[in-house]
Amino acid sequence: MEREVRFAFAGDLLISQSFSDGTPPELLRLVELIRSADLAVGNLEMLFHDFEGFPAAASGGTHLRGEPALLEELKWAGFRSVSLANNHVGDYGTGGMLAHLANVEASGLMHAGLGRHLDMARAPAFMDSAAGRVALISCTATFPSGTDAGRKRADVHGRPGVNPLRLTTVYRVDDAGMAAARTLQKQLGEKAPGPEAAQLILAGRRFQRSAVPGVAKEIDERDRAEILASIRAARGAADWVIFSLHAHQGEGGDRNTPTTCLREFSRAAVEAGADVVVGHGPHVLRGIEIHKGRPIFHSLGNFFFQVEGVDRFPSEVYEGLGLGPESTPEDVRALWRRTRSSRLSADPRWSESVLAMPIFRAGSLERIELFPVTLERAEDSAWCGAPRLAAGNDAIRILQRLEERSAALGTTVRIQGGRGLVA
């Protein structure tokens, strides 16, 4: 009988402190599960460098950076692969980005989604494992302007950056809305199309005639084609293909629900050859979808969220909070604790996650085991933001939330013995 192939997938990894010494038993149990997989993958949403770069004026949310030695902590925990395409890669400019990339390369972790130019950022990474050869492709639909990689030419370097999946916002309006938009164009001195036009650009925004008004997202066709081509190329060179998608966007502004266009793109990734699509970015747990026998995890939430351990911030962070030059990093963290509404202590959804373990046999998905995870929320704890295997009412609450969100996507999650099961 052919052996099981077991993968482990975690969501966002924001790691700023060591966790291999004095590890709590609940975290050790998670580590044992991760180590039991043929390959474990997480999204590395921290930069690891020694401040080689300069802080960006606009970060991916806040400037996240940790000691390069912390990469060894991930390996100790059993992770062998990380996705790098996300909105924090540019927090310390190109210099920080390249130092981060060099440190990840030196660690030996398989990685994808960040490159010295666009072709490298688009390219799959490969690793040989007990399960066979595994490919990883990573992209992000959420990133600050200028952190997307640029294509090289024979006469000019490419731009270092992430593998981008660009989204455009489209404002769909009825006939009256289009007429009003044309009137505004004329008043602003912009060239207005005729009344029969199906769409127009007003102040840099795209308006489209539609019988069903609303706001939608559309994927850049070139990005779509090139990323799917990368997945197809990986399919021809590997036994297993993992596609990692970082995206904050939610349908209708709902953080819990993936956008229609990204749901469709995830299904297209499966059709191009991805065995697993693993999503992250909104910092909350989203539902699971099964497409053509392959799992799509639309978001696995936060697996580590150690923002409290970030030890230095650039001046933009202090100034943005109204803090003077005499202020300290602890002043930043204290103000965050008082004012932020979407932190672990204020929003329990940010502290709920699962370790997802899809199990294959003879190339087919046999089942998915889902281990509920909760993060330490006490901000005065040395383990704030670190995960632990959830139990009791915490486990049931997390799994019921996942059960409900997966049912909306056509997937049944059964709760058995404190864990979830898709079979």
C-alpha cells in the first residue's frame, strides 16, 4: 500500500523572539505535529536582517524586523519552506529586502515569491523531500507601491521585489451613474467618452456600466497568465506543487470572506497544477474550499504574531503616533495597546488559527486534519503572540467558526475529538 504524504501549513509567521528554549508544552505539541509532516510551510511576514537597508516612508502596516538568527527557530520547529511574497517585504527598502533574502537563502529554507528581479520572484522553488520533489510558488495581491519586482533587460537591472498579483478596483454603476460620471469628467476637464461607452476613467478610477451596481476587484491579466504559467512549469518538474497566496482583500470589505476574483484565481491555480493553495494575509481564519480534489485554504490566520517583541522602529512610526524623539520602543507598544482595535487583546479572531495537515495517498487527497491553534493574548506575557494547541472550549469555538465559513464554500468540516476533519 502506498505511503501517506502529509503536509503541514501554517498562516502568517511574525516572529520576533526565540521560542526553542523553555517552550511551553502546548507549543511543543504543535512542534511535534509540524515535525511529523513530510514538508511544513508558513508565510514569513517578517524581515530578518541587521538594518542593512533604510526604513521605507510607507510600510506594509508597520515596520517589522527580527534578528536573522530567528530563522533557525523556524527550522527547529520543523518548518522547511517559507513563502516570502507579502506586504512587509519592503519595510526597509531594497537594502533590507536583499539582506532579508540573503539571510533566508543562507538558512537553507526553501523560499519563493521574492527575487532580485521579476523572473526570479515569479519562479518556483524546489526541494527534495521524503514525499518526492516539492515546488513552491508564492505571490501577493497586497503590497505597497514600488515593492513589486520589475523585469530585467539586457541594458538595465530588474527591480528587486515580490511576485505581484495586481488587483484593480472597478466601480460598477447603472446608466444614471455612468451619465453622472461623464458629467464629472467634463467638469474636471477630462476627456469623456460617448454615452455608449461601457466604461470610463474618472480621476484615476475605473467606472463600468453594469445592471448590478457595486464595487469589484479584477486581476491584472498579465500577472494572472504569468503566475499560472509558473504553476504549470512547476507541475512538469515536481511531484507536488504548493501555491501560496497573500491577500488582505475581502469581499465587500468583509475580512472573513475571500474576494470573488481571488477565489476564481485559486481555482485556476488548481487547474494549472497546484496540489494545495494556501492563503494568508487578512489575519483571520477563512473557510476551506475543495476544487477538483485539491484543497484551497483561503486564509489560515496568524500562527505567530509577536509584534510585541519588535525592538526598534524608524522615526515615521513615532511621528505617526505623535511621539517625540525622546520616546522609546516601549512607548510605541504601550500606545498601540491603548489605541489599536485589531490586536490580539482586542479582537479574538486575530488569535485563532489552525495548523492544516492535508494527507494524500497515491496522489489523491485522502483527508485534511485541522488542529485548532490559539495565540497567547496577554501582552505582559513573554509568550505573547506565540501559538499553542487549543483545547476545550477554545478548540470548539475555533473549529465551529471554521466549520461555518467552510460550509459557505461547499466544504464540510467535522469536529472530532478536539480537531477538525475534512474527508
